[in-house]
Amino acid sequence: MPVSGIVIRCAPERSDDLARSLRLSGSVEVSQVLDDGTLIAVIETSTVDEEVASVKRLMDTEGVLDVMVAYHNFEDLIDREC
């Protein structure tokens, strides 16, 4: 199962609303909202393709300026292929 730590940049005045919306969606776990409009979050999906689609959806979300992957783990996918 791919798990990624991501950094979402948005306008500071939109950060609280965006964080609330993402938390309610259930697809993103927002752990921190910084004063400069940065959200620190985690996404977890079943496949790498789903993860890429999730990041693309985030990038298309109104108010989101940028999404950066800070950490990516998919060890269990490698273990299943062996």
C-alpha cells in the first residue's frame, strides 16, 4: 500500500477551509496547517496509480497552488511481487 507524506501549498486565507474540506473527504489526512498556507498531509492508497490520481486531483482542487511529495513508501508492493 503506497503511503506518501505531501506538502500542499495554498493561499493562506484558504488554508483552514481547504484543510477542513480535505479532512472531510477522507482521502487526505491533514496533520498540520501552517500560517503561510502550507498543509502537511498524508495520502494512502491501494496502488501507485491511485496515488498519482489522488495527487492530480489535489492539484486540480480550487485554491491549491502546488502539491509536493516529501516522502513515499511502497515497500509492501515490492514484497508482494517477490
